Amino acid sequence: MNPYRLDLVSLSLFALIARTGSITRGAALSHLAVGAASKRISDLEAAIGTALFERHSRGVTLTVAGHALHSHAQRILSEVDLLTADLSDYASGLVGVVRLWANTSAVTQFLPQDLAAFSAANPGIRIELAEGDSREIVMAVLDGRADLGIFADRTPALGLHQVEYRKDRLSLIVPGGHALSGRRSVLFEEVLDYDFVSLPKGTSLADRLQAETDALGRNLKLRIRVRSFDAMCKMVSAGMGIAVLPSDAVHELVSSLHLRQIRLKDAWAQRRLLIGLRDTKAVSRHARLLLEHLASAPAS
């Protein structure tokens, strides 16, 4: 085979198809038409001289040769990401750029102060912050779209290296005048007869509540799902149900909407926020500096 016939676009497409198990989904993530994606994979297999995927009615799986290429492709694409980031830094006059993805809890409660302190000490490093759900964040780090990701514990991390960042505590949020509003603390099982407002299915907080409800052998009475902490508090204020949210993240909303926070006595109500990265050896110097800064932040 001629290694110079391997191009980065095709390698990236190959890696995405391998991860999703679908040429159609891999093509969509690569912003390619399905036909163009199929042609690239066929050309790649012709250049290598062997099949990389086994085609099935439900998608594709890697052959033995495909597994070998996948391992090399991940390393190559990771190095290209680092090269691109480093060269763009020099071109823009910056020392470096770090792509950080974080969940809403981290963005709301801790990152403003931590990133301000880091930027003051490292003015030449720009931080590109994106907010997302914990599972999206893990995939962004795996795909190379993020250098570092901050997500809640219990999120499947698929082999990412993990460092503890902070801890936060979940509280029950109820309207003023609610039957529970006079309580200072409750157990989760005591409130399962009430309607709940929740985040969408698949988010770390929604999955945690469902898991704990299942463990109790009960049903979670979901009245409505919304996309943000702000929307959840407004729904609680309107009488749509009660909610479980990070205490510090919604402190101002609770006050402005005249809601009540009630401490959850369950051990699982204290969560850990984790920093994930793909490879400790391949991470850029700038990302390593930010990782060390965040990991040394005062415990909450």
C-alpha cells in the first residue's frame, strides 16, 4: 500500500463511522453526503488493499484490519489536532488556546471564578468554553473537539483519564407555600408522590433521579421536561411540580422566584464533578496548565 494515499478527511470519517457503527451517521458528523462518504471509504479500502468494515443490515462493524487502522487513526488525528491548535496560536499571536467543555453545574457554580484567576495568571492563553450535557462533553473529548471536559460522576467516560474537580450538593426545590416548604431536610423517597419537573432524558441529573427512583422500586412522576435550570425553576414557580437541582447553581433563581430549597439527606445528593481528558501524554502544554489549575481549586 502507498501510505501517502491516506488523507486526513477520510481517516476522520473512518474514525466517526467506527464509533457510530453507521456510514450514514458518520457522514452526517463529517458534513458529507452519504454517497461521498461511501466513496471515500471504498477508496480507503482500495488504498489499503483490504476491507475495513463488515456491512450489515443494521450498520457496520470493524474487521481485524479495521481495528488496527482505528488505533493508528486515533493517534494520528490527535496529533493533527495538537498541531492545528499550536500553529493557530502562533498565527494569532496567542501563546495557546484550550477548548474546554463543561456542564451547566460547573459553568454556573465554579468556572467563572476559576477561569478568571487562570486568565489573570496566563493572559496569553485563550479559553474556548462550551456548555453541554455530561454525555455530550465526554463524546466531545473523545472526538477531539474538546481538550478538557467537566462532567458529573456516574457519566460513562469510556476510558477517559479523570481528575476530580469539585463537589456540589443537590437540593429539592419547591414553590413557596408548598406542603413541603416548611421542611429543612427530606429523604428522596419521601417526596416521590409529588409531580416532578426534570431535565431531558439522557442528562446526568435526569439519569441520576431515575436510577435512584428505580432503586427504591418506585415510579418518578414526571410532569414536564425542560432544557435548563432556569426553565426548571420557572416551572416549579408556576406550580408544575418540584425539582432536584444543584443548590449553589440556582441560589439566585430560588431567591428571585420565592422558591424554597430543602436539603436532600440521601448520600447520592452530593455529586463529584470530574475533569476528563483523552491522553495525559498527548495533551497540550496549555491544556495541562489549565488542568493543573482546575484540579488544585479549593474543595467545595
